[in-house]
Amino acid sequence: MADQLARNRLSRVLPRGMELSHFSVLNHLANIGEERSPAQLAQVFHVTRGAMTNTLNKLEWAGHVHIRPDWDDARRKMVAISPSGRAARDAALQAIAPVLAEAVADIGHDRLRAALPVLRLLRQKLEGSP
């Protein structure tokens, strides 16, 4: 329920036309600073390759990512964030920052910090990681 409520709240403040999945991919690419294949991105986000392809097609149409053939394996493609994508990601961060700041202020930094290790462990267990 918390996940659904958070997604709904954040989706409402994102820039027009941006979905939470778009922001997530742009944020990931901006943070890692390297190209990734659609299959790698699908694995990171725990979605099907088809779902990731759909998201990437929308991001490419908007000019937020560059998709090129993999020079080592012509069957694969590589995805990189574009300057427009970085700007869109930054605008989205500015839009969601107040929502997150309000939630953190209401919960309290210490309580949130104490919950993070438990949530991290839960995520690892659900992913099947040791």
C-alpha cells in the first residue's frame, strides 16, 4: 500500500508527459553514467524486456535517450541518456523533492534512517539475493 501511495503521489507532480517509469530509467542512467542494454535495464527494474522496450521507445521519441546498435554484437542495442534526458530528469527531481522532503520531515530523519536497513534486507530477500 505504501508503494502504491508513494507512486501515485510522485506521479502527480512529475513534469507533464513523464511517467514514473520514465523518470526511474532516466535517473538510473544519469546515476551510473554509462550505457546499458535494454535487457540489462529490464533486469535492474524487474520488468519484462517488452515493457522496457516500450518505455525506451517513448523516451527515445521524446529525445531523452539515445539508442544505438552494439558494435560488438549487432543483435543488441545500447541505451544512453541524452542532454535532454538529463534536463528532464533534473526537472523531475525538482518536482518530487518537496514531496519527499515533506514525507521525511513528517516521519523524522532518525526513524527513516532506522527503517532503511530493514527495507534493504526485505528487497534483497525478495530478489533472491543472499
